Amino acid sequence: MIPTLVYALTVRLVTGVNPARVVGIHLVAEFLKIATTLALFVVATVFMTGVRFVPLFATFCLTLVAYWGALYSMGRGDRHGRQ
């Protein structure tokens, strides 16, 4: 939730409707979101005893793949007239 909050607060800085500025701020926001996520992984592995980085990161990656896979399959259904 924290990385998403960082993303949302960064995107909120967009003023005007210049497409280049909007895309640019989304790129910056995505970079900050990824950096925040990595920083939280480091904090979790350093300060929480008993947490191993590889299983934690592997679980995160599998969850992310499942999330994006579900979004992709939903998008494919809409384009082909399936619901």
C-alpha cells in the first residue's frame, strides 16, 4: 500500500493537460513506486528476524505475475467480445 500511495501522491502533482508532462510524471511515479518497494524489502529482511529474502521476493513475484496474468486475460476477453 505504501508504494501505491507514493505513486498516487506523485501523479497528483500533474498540472495541465500536456501529454508529455503526464507521461513523464507517470514514469517518475512508477520509478518511485519500484524504489519504495525495493526499500521495503530491504527493511523487512534487515529488521525482521527470521525473514529470508529469497522466499519473500519469490512470493512477491508470483503474486505480481498472477495479478498481471488476470488483468491480461480479462483484457483479452473484452477485445474478443467475451465476458
